[in-house]
Amino acid sequence: MKLDKNYNANQFEPLIYALWEKNLVFKAKPEIKKERFSMIMPPPNETGTLGVHHVLFLTIQDILARYNRLNNKDVLWLPGTDHAALAVNALIEKQLSTEGLSKHDIGRQAFLERTQEFVANSRGNMLNQMRSIGAGPDWTRLRYTLEDTSVRVVNETFLAMYQKELIYRGDRIVNWDPVLETTVSDDEVTYREEQATLYYLQLGPFEIATVRPETKFGDKYIVINPKDQRYKDYREGQVIEVDWINGQTRLTIIKDEAVDLNFGSGVMTITPWHSLIDYEIAKRHDLTYEQVIDFHGKLLPIAAEFAGQTIAQARPKIIEKLRSKKLIIREDKNYKHQVAVNSRSDAVIEPQIRLQWFVDVNKKVIDWHHQLLSFKEVLQTVVRDHEIDIIPKRFEKTYFNWVDNLRDWCISRQIWWGHRIPVWYRTDMDQKQEIYVGLQPPIDDREGYNEWQQDPDTLDTWFSSALWTFSTLIDPALAENYQLDFQDLLNKSQDFITYHPTSILVTGWDIIFFWVARMILATTFMTGQVPFKSVYLHGLVRSSDGKKMSKSRPESLVDPLDVVKQYGADALRMGIIMGVSPGNDLIYSEERVRSSRNFCNKLWNISRFIENVSDDTIQPDHQFKTKNLVDRWLVVRLNQVQTTVLDYLDHYRFAEAYDLIYKFVWNDYADWYIETAKLNLNQALLKDSLRIILKLIHPFMPFVSESIWQVLFENQGLLAQQVFEPIKINQDYLADAKQFNQVRSLIIEAREVLQKTDSQGVTMYYKKSAIINELNPIIKRLAKLKDCVEVDDGEGWRLINTKFDCWLDIDPASIKKHLVSLKNQFDQYQQDIEKLQSRLDNANYISKAPRQLVDQTKSQLQELLSKREDLKQEITRFSRN
């Protein structure tokens, strides 16, 4: 079989992936004795297809998996998908609404069946997309956050935390989505800036400011900062009577430092039922609460004539009434503030007090290294003591800041899709309630009790996702046996014993709170181990406008399959990786994808050349035997590149590793070694060197590298199952490599001079040099010289950036013409610099011009000064001869 003339990614990629799967390349093997590398895939949400922004995390993980296999490790990269409770529930409810239905119209069972059908189709699409971009996890271990094993582990975790009183049920303020009619975790609340009217209202002797007049019906308290001297005559607990929206009302004075002295008049009223800040103030002072807005977003009877109206309906009417009572002092119609919204539904969050299930993050009952700690303290300890390393390290500050301010976690959701809370209730004949928390439904059917009813709520998606590193490693067959306790499941599951804690978690920096901390919290509690040894936080792939790619902005999304179809998966992968660094966002660029596609073609053409000039009987001998100085230079460079690339990958410097390979292959290998090899073939070394290059490039560009390997090195098996090999070099090679680098400098300078003076058919003269004598044909070919002649003394244009005595027989008129051009360009730079400098010397311009324009002028000046200096050196250089 021969390499085709052109590399057609669409033709080769499906065949290559099928070959990998057929040969179980991705399958982990806990039974063999090897060093382990394990990694759990962050499970994508089952809400549709993947976007190009998902390609980044899949590519980074695939690079790590393939790299560690090449390092002769047993690799487990475990794939999975997430049932994405809130997102999927919102999507299905939206589908129903377009049909004029609600979930209550079809019932819980029909709703779940419809959802299951949707996610099954969605899951298949996503898995095919992952294959299309070359992701190679162990598909034989594919897991799902709502499968039976996950249900068992979720229930085990809930029960264990409940028994330790780390899970409790209570009335607390939560984020309420009145559209989906469910609680939302703090992590899923985002904020958007909105312009609204800020109303300044007269409340008795006080002035208060609000953008939400509809909540004021429930205000019973006036809060003043105790340090505010303007109101020193008012006492804590003092009651005053004022005229308000619906008539006279009594308000109690409260002193609390939470009040901002500099906002408005420094006085505020509180609505504890509908504001977290107000709720915390009320808790500190043991105040009462009163609900004003119901869970559907409508005003309650406390609002009198406005009861039953939505906020949008009631607000203008309330304002009109306040205006008629002359209780509006003034209005700021350009007030900008942050509005909390549910990131899944885009609905405005309405804080509410509700009876919910919570995880206590401050209770010190967790035995961690023989100390009783709270969840919050465990989260702090494992990172502070480097049991878990966060990469890049700068995110430790973000992590600790979040953990330090962590509040009890509300884990119950009023949606139907998800893990049902494993709690059942019943009442006896005296209406006394009994609660049962367990792994399976209770079967006690004593007389005098009603039937057990399971809690209708489901668990926060992040609760099941928090168990991901260990729940996925538990043997599903063992999980079916309820005679085994949880510790038995861990002790008898071979994958858990072999691969946990996992080596690394790769995920976006924006999910450090959602998921990373939750996993540490749950895993340390349930297993006594950290979930992973390192966390690599990559940046976000943004659209060309710099904004986050999002399904709420369809125009920002790029379908990876469209890119793969046009450029190939390898090009997409490296177009994403180019320039990436830990924790830094990047702008998606089709130009980078195109550049990587060109590199695929370059590698293919290099391989075709080697195939065409090599005798089929000659195989790489793995000895890297050399014939000449250039061969020895190549072996040294191969060793340097391989050593550096492996070091970069060990330290997660993916972009730098790829960039080094890219430049080496394109410049050192193609432009230099291949060109010299055409004069003196070393077939074995050509194949040996290509073999090393294909191994180095394989984690990055698996398809094209494997496609080449299957033709040129088919008898050695699959590239994906190879291991790196050491490149042994003789110490004498280092001196030879240094000498060839000096010759390269000579050739580069000669090329540059010939190009700048537009000279052709030029002879180079040189004083006696053994190296130049040896490499004379190479210098002639690569510098594109007419001849290369040894002389006792030279004449012509002297090459100055080399240790050798060399001259180019260039027409002096060509040099003079080039100098004239340089000096004209220098004069133009000088004029432009004087204009910019004059502008910046003008005090009037500095003081009145927009800051951005002044900065732009300074930047232009610095750029021109730098160019002028370069040009000055160039003029000096060409004037010396």
C-alpha cells in the first residue's frame, strides 16, 4: 500500500478510528502490572450536540491519554454523560409549551418517558461527535449520571450524610425560579446588568430607595447603620407609625452595620422573605418574615388591591398609587444594577423562603486524617496541604475565596427529571408524620399508617456529579447487590482499587465552584480519599466578539462537525490548542485551524518523499546510524525536541509542545534536513526520524500520524499502541551539531542578502574551511548559489554574521540600490516620528484628546521608534562593505 498523493481527512479519519476501536486501543487493563494514569471525563450535558468550545477539554484530555499510553502506562480515561437535570427539564418544558401543554397536563411518568427518549438520542449524537474529533476514552466503561449504579451511590451518599446530620431539612432562603418553579443553586445563578428606575420614596421621616416597590408591602423594619450620626436619635427597637402604600403601618427601628452609609440616605427597609441580605439581617436580630410574592411570581393578599397580579402588571400601578399619595420624592431612570437570573432558563430569580434539603458545610463531624473537620475545612485543607494541586496556581486564591464564603448547599429541586430524593413520608391515624431515609423504598405496612409517599423533589444535578470520580469506578454488578454495604462496593470494585484517586481532572476554570469543590466535598467524605491529585483548569473558547459561546447565543456557536468536514479533526484539535495556556480564555480562529490543516499536509508530503526515496526492504533500525555531519545534527535535534516535548507535556504546556513540534518539522526537518538528504540519502535514518516525529505528533494529531504509520510502519502495529524510545547520541554529535548550526547561520545570512538585493546567479567565495569543504554542495543548494569557491583572499560583499570568512559576488549597484531604498524608508520613519512626537508634546492634545486616542498615539510612536532602530542597524550593515 502506498500513501495517496493527497491527504483526505474525511476519507481516512473514520477508518482509523474504527481500527483503534477494533484493537481496543482505548481499553484500560487493571490486570496488567504497569504504572497507572486515570482521568474521568467531565460528562457533557445531554441537552443536544457539542459545540466547538467543547473540543478544547476533549482534546486536552485526549492528548494526556495518548501521551501516557506512549509512556507505557495503563491509561483509564473514563467517559460519561450527565443527565443535566435542570437544563434538560427546562428544555422539555419549553417543548411542551410550544404544544400548548405543561408537564402537569401529561403527568410525571409521561414527562419522564418523553425526557428519556430525548436524552437517549442526544447522547448518541454527542458520543459520535466525540469520536469524530478523535477523542479516545475507554468506551467499554461508558457511564451515565442517572444509571442504576449512580442511583445506588447517590442514595448511599445522601443516607450517610443524613445519618451524620450533614444533610438536614429546613426553612431557609433559596434562589427561586418562578418560571421553572424550582430552586436553583448559587452556582447556577448568573448576573446581568440592567437599566431600571430607582425610586426614592418618602417613608415617614425617612427617605428610602428601591427598584422593587412591589416588595414593600412586607416591610416591617427600618434598618440604620449604628455608626450613622444622622440618625443617632433613633433607638434600636423604637416603633414609628407612617403612612404607606395601603395606609398606616407600624415600623420598627433596627441598627445593623450591613447598611451602606453612602447609598441613598443611609436608611433601608428590609423584606427578609425576598432578599438574602435582608434575610441575614432578620436572622441576626430574630425578626419575623412575611411573604409578599408567591411561587408563581404573583403578589399575595398582603398587597391588597394588587393581589394576584404579576410583578410586571403590578409595578406601574403601585408606582402610580405612591405618586398619588405624594410618597415618591424623585426617580433615577438611568440606574444600572445587577439582576440575578437562572443560567438555565434566563428567568429572573425571586428569592423565597422554602422548606428544602440542605448540606451543612460547617458541622465538624468528618474524620479527615484523624481530625474532626467540617466540609468547608476539608475543602481548605486538601488544597492548602497540596493533596490536590490546582493548575494554574493562581486559581488557588479564587478557590479559597469561594470556600471561605461557602453557605449551606440547597440540594433539592422541584423538577421531575433527576435523582429522586431518597426520603419517604407517611402519617399515622393521629396525623403524626414519620420520615424514612434509605437506599430503597420502605416496605413496612403496619396498620394505622397511610402508605409511604416519596418526596416529590429531585436532587441538584451537582449532587450526583460530585460523586463522579468514584461512582463511575464501582462495579455495576456489585451495586445491584444490596446485601453489600457501601464500603464493600469500594473494596470489591477492581477499577476503584486500581484507579482512584484519579491522576488529574481537566475542566474549565468557570466550573471550579460548580463541580471541583463539590467533588472534593463528597469524595473525601464517602471514600476517605481525594478525588484527584491535580486539577488542570483550562480557559474558555470564545467567539470572535470575545464573548462566551452559549446556546443562548446561537450565532456564537460553531458546529465542530462542520469544521471537521472542511478541515479534518486534527486541524480542528490543533487550531484550538495553538496558543492555549492554563486558565486563559482564547478566541476561536478558523485561520489557526487552516494553519494546522496545512501542517497535516506538510507532514503527509514529507512522508510521501521518504516513502518514494526509500527502498521497501530498508526498515528503521532504531540505532539512528549516521553517515555525515548533517545526520548527526538531526539526531541531536531529535533528542532535544523529544526531551523538551515530553517535559512540556509532563507540565501541561500543550501549546508550547505543539509549537515546538510544528517548528521542528516545518523548519529543521523539512526545510533543512530533507533538503540536504536529497543530496546524500540515509534511508534508515529518514525512517527512524519519521518514526520519532509521528510518535511525538500523535497525541496532537492522531489521525494523520496513524494514517502515515499504517503505510510506512504497518509491520510494527498501531501507532496508538507504541511507546516512546530513547534516542542515544554520541557526545561527539554535539560538536558536529554546533558546527552545522554555524553553517546554517551562514546560509541564512546569504539567503537574506541575496533576497534583499534581488541578486541571482551569485558565487560565494570563502577562505579555507574543512566544514564548508565538506558541506559545499549543501551550501550551494540551500543558499541558491551559482557556485561556492575556496579562495586565499575574498572580494565582494562580506558576510558579517558568521564565524567563516565568506564573500558574495554581488553587483555593487544592487547594494547601492538597496541602501537608497533603506535610507528613503528611514527618512519617512523619521518624519512620521517627528509628527507623533510633536502631537504628544502638545499639552492641549494630552489634556483634551480621549485617553484611548492618546494611548494609541504613544503606541504608534513606540512602534515606529523600534522600526527605525532596526532600519538603522540594517543601513549600518549594508554600508560596511
